[in-house]
Amino acid sequence: MEQAERHNIHKKAKMEHIDYKDIVSLGHHVNPHARMNSRKRTGFGAKQQRDFANAIKRARFMALMPYISH
């Protein structure tokens, strides 16, 4: 995947920002053990990956997503 193409995945999905309440879209970038995927797998840029990590952390704190999966 090209460098420029990787950073546009966030924009191609037509997402203005990553929302912690949108559990479905967050769940696409989490593995079965409830761990966040890396930038290499998500295709996000650095800023989008930080926003994604903060959204996951907020969702976990609000009990919308699990910390771990059994």
C-alpha cells in the first residue's frame, strides 16, 4: 500500500471524526481479544490513530466496549 493511499483511508470512509459512541466502526479496527490494531493494519495516519486510540479508551471507560475479551 502506498504511503499517500494509506493516509486517505480515513477520508475514504467519509468519517469526519472518530466517535467513541460509534461502536460498530470502532469494532472493525479491534482484534478478537479487544486489542487495538496497529497503524499498519488500520491504515490510519498518525493523527487519526491517536484519535482512534482516544475513542477506544473513552468507549471502554464508558463501558461501551470491553477492556478484554474472554
